[in-house]
Amino acid sequence: MNQMMRTVGILGIPFLSTDMNGLVNMLDKRLEEKKKTFLVTANPEILMYAKNHPDYDKTLKKADFVIPDGIGVVIGSRILGDPIPERLAGFDLVFRLFELAEKKGYTLYFLGARPDVIAGAAERVTTQFPRIKIVGFHHGYFDMEDTSVIEDIKSKAPDILLVGLGFPKQEEWIDRYGEHLDKGLMIGVGGTFDGITGRVKRAPEIWRKLNIEWLYRLIQQPSRWRRMLALPQFMAVILREKMKR
């Protein structure tokens, strides 16, 4: 785990303690220097999964950076007495990277989602950011053993690789195949491509400002209720940790 920026430990995972501008500036510097970077966007659900799956926990700890993509992580840091400044939403980071890529000429590759969704995402992004360079994209319906995907990515040598396979698969894929690449920022972005195309609508800004985007998503997708159970479980673990100190 890279220690150039201050981190806060949450359930054994070191989270970057910075704001969005600090994060983007740091990633820009690493892109300029062609440093390979594995970044994880983690929320309480991911942390609880890692707690119960040691191999995935090891994968998270191999990442160069982990950012708090979930208000629960920020609240947890406050309870533990070492507050993280703000939630760093993966979706927001991706659009900041699009702006940066258009400005600096960084190239991108999209991996994940359905064939029509990933193609639609690439089209939408190039429409919104006319000077952006998307050098390739591939849907997420492939076998983990299929090396043709990483070979295609390697041949295109993108500066930024966005992997939307959902956790834990996306982080496991990056951990396994990222070593084949010589450079690039690699991020697991979950359902971001669905969000870009509008297939899944993001919460309005007021919901995001009130830190209840999770509730909006639950209302839109009631089937997520089982996944939401991770949040009270996470808070219970945090409170137990607080009592030990």
C-alpha cells in the first residue's frame, strides 16, 4: 500500500484521507510519471465482504490506494476518532478523470457491463467529452481465464483502465491481470457504465448532499435490501472496535 498520502485504518484497510481535488491531483501526477496504480473504491459492503473472505482482503491490501466510496466509511472514521474529510464517490471520480483525460490527452479503456451498455457508455462519453481518447472497450461477459481480454488491453496501452465487473470480481481481475500491463491507472467502477448510459439513474444532487444516495438506490432497486444489511453490520463492528480502544 502506497503511503505517500495520509491513510486512516478502517477494519484493517488503509483509506486515503483526502478530498477529491487532492485525489485527482495525486492521480494526475502518477499518470504523468506513467506509474502503474491500482485504486479501489470501497464501501461498508465491500469491507464486510473482505472481513469474511481473506483472499479478497489480501487483494484490497495489495491496492496502491483505497478510497471511501460510501458515507458509512466516513462515519466509521469519525466514530473511531480519525475522521476522513469526505466521501470520494467512484462515479464522481470517473467523471473527474474524463475531464482530466480530455485536458491532458490520457487514453482510456472500458471493460465491463453488457455489450450494448459498454458501447453506449463509450458513445456517451465521447459525445460529452469530444476530445477524449477511448482506445478500446470490451463487455464484461467473459471467462476469468480468457487472456485475450488482457492481451487486447495491453496492445492498446491505455493510461486509464475502468473495470466495471462488480465486486469482488473486478478487483480480483485487476489483481490477477494488472501485472501484464506496464503502466496505467486501474479502477474497479462497479455499475458506473450503467449509470453513464442512464440504464441506472443516479440520485439527484440533493440526495447526494444529504448523504442518502444509498436510500435512493434502494428505492429504485428494492432487491438491494439484502446488500444494505452490510451497513448496520459494519456499524456494529465499528462500535465494537471503538469500545476496545
